[in-house]
Amino acid sequence: MFSSIDVSARNESFPNSLAEFSQIVGERYVITGEALEPYTHDATFMEGQVTAAVLPATTAEVSQVIGACSRLGIAVIARGSGTSLVGGSVSLSGGIVLSLERLNEILIDVGNVCAVVGAGAITGSIQQAAALYGLMYPPIRQAFRCPRSVATSHATQGVPAASSTVSRPTT
Ligand SMILES: Cc1cc2nc3c(=O)[nH]c(=O)nc-3n(C[C@H](O)[C@H](O)[C@H](O)COP(=O)(O)OP(=O)(O)OC[C@H]3O[C@@H](n4cnc5c(N)ncnc54)[C@H](O)[C@@H]3O)c2cc1C
């Protein structure tokens, strides 16, 4: 069964929510106005409508932003680098873009041959970090030219499961 959602009423709660988002992530990381343009589309022709982009720096901040949106009934579109070719990170019904670009930490655990990375870490950066320790992170080749985030590479199955760990080159 399908039903539509009227988001116009929900968007009325935005003035208050922008102040709340600013308290959580800092005012400079709540993007509105003209600066919002890069967050209104991905790599497709699709253009969306959002009221703000919110850029948390930690998982705790992500949790708080999601909590506020849940309480206020505001739609959330998660976003890595916005390179999706299917309009996945474009909101057609308002709400906020929750950009994970600041969650870009990369920890290489050489002993266990694995990496712990933030959702917004760029796949090419993980490969470069792994290479510093003689390891490799083997995503598909295009990922090096395309600044895609690691979270979506796996969430959208853009890379094979075997690529979810760093590994020692065999040659
Ligand atoms: C030149 C080029 C080449 C490409 N080559 C390939 C390819 O070979 N194979 C391929 O599969 N794709 C390819 N893509 C498409 C795109 O790069 C991938 O889908 C990539 O994984 C998207 O990463 P992103 O960080 O830009 O995600 P976004 O575009 O920001 O988001 C993609 C989707 O994931 C969701 N999302 C984002 N972050 C999170 C999160 N943290 N948690 C949950 N959901 C989240 C978004 O809401 C959206 O639905 C290519 C794109 C370009 C421009």
C-alpha cells in the first residue's frame, strides 16, 4: 500500500530547528541560503529542495541531529560526497541534508590488517593511508577518480564485500 506525506507542515518547524542544529554542530556547519546549492543535487540532472545542510563532526552529533529531526518531524537525507548517479542524495520533499563529510577519520590498524574509518572518508584517501603502511584498500578503480565516501560505496554495494578490509598486496 502506498501513501503520500505532506511535508509542508513539517517545514514550519525549521526556524527553531536551525537554532537547535547550530547548538549541536556549530553555526558555521549549518548551511543555508546560496551556500546550500552544492547540497541540492548529486551527479545526476536531479535538483532537490532542502532547507539546510547540517554537517556533524562526530557520531554523537549525528545522533543528536537525527534525534532533533525525529522529534520535530523533519525529513533527513544522508549524504557522503554527492556523487550518486541515481539521485540518491537528492531530497524531493524538503527536510535537511545530513552531510557526513566531516566524519573522515582514517585509522589503519596494521597489526590486524584492518582500517577503522568514518562514514565520510573518501575511498581514495583510505587507499593512500593504507599504502603508507605497505597495505592496500582495493575498491573499484573508478573510486580513485571519483571522491565517493566509503559508507556509500559499501551501502550501495558499489564495491565488493571483499573490499571492506585493507589487505597485504600479493606482489
Ligand atoms: C565518475 C563517477 C564514477 C562512478 N562510478 C561508480 C561505479 O563504478 N560503481 C558504483 O557503484 N557507483 C559509481 N558511481 C556512483 C557513486 O560514486 C557511488 O554510488 C558512490 O558510492 C556514492 O558515494 P557518495 O559518497 O558520493 O554518496 P552520495 O551520493 O552522497 O549518497 C549516495 C546514497 O547513499 C546515501 N548515504 C550517504 N551517506 C550515507 C550514510 N553515511 N549512511 C547511509 N546512507 C548514506 C545517500 O542518501 C544516497 O542515497 C560513480 C559516480 C561518478 C560521478
